[in-house]
Amino acid sequence: MSHNPTLFEYHGPDNAASKDGLFLERLEIFMEKSLSDIKAFAERELRPYEEVFADFMSKHHLSLTLYLDEEILC
């Protein structure tokens, strides 16, 4: 698997990817499984995948934004 640049990449002093060359590969596999789980959940709930995914992303994006703001301000 090749690394595709994203809109957001964290480059801190403890960047796990720099210490472990397979980290990004494992992360990508984990994310694919997570997306598959979200799709299965949406099907069980009889809701469109896009709606469930958007709800998930908006909730977790806010959590990530608040976490990053807190880390930067400390």
C-alpha cells in the first residue's frame, strides 16, 4: 500500500509513523474495517450510510478539534 497525502497529517515529535514503517499500513487497514463496521451498522439501522458516516464524522471531528486546541494551548 502506498501512502496517500491527506488534508491533515500530524507531524509531532512522537509521530508513530516515523518510528514504525508499517504504522500507516496498519492504520489504513483499521480504518477500512471501521468504515465497513459503520456501513453494516447503517444497514442494520435502515439508515443511509452517508447519513451515519456524516453523523460519526461530525461528532468525532469536533472531539479531535477540541483535543488539538487543548494540546496547542497547553
